[in-house]
Amino acid sequence: MSGAIELIVEGFVSLKDRTALDELRIQRRKLIADLDACTGIDSTSTVQQIEEDIIVIEAGLARLDGATTS
């Protein structure tokens, strides 16, 4: 699935759509909070995947930041 998020992030970066990337990151963080609130299920691997998505999203945001400061 990380391949999909990488393509999505790449699209938003090429469009210079910081708002979309921020919203994507917020949505992923909310998913983690919701999963952490669940009891009776082991969501460790899912949370790990979402955290990896957030890393990709933040790298895209950093690329945008670098593009605006150049």
C-alpha cells in the first residue's frame, strides 16, 4: 500500500497542493488515534503502515518546503 501513498503524495507535490497533503496527514493521524482507542483487536501492523504513510507524506511536505525556499 505504501506504493499507492507514494503515488498520491507525488501527485500532490507536483501540483504543489500543500493543503491536500496536510489533510492527508491529519486523516492518517486520526486513523491512528481511532485504532489506538479500539480494544480487543491488535492493530499494531495497521498502525505501523499508517505511520509509514505519514513519513511519506511528511517527506512530500518537506519537498514542497524546499521548493518554496529555493
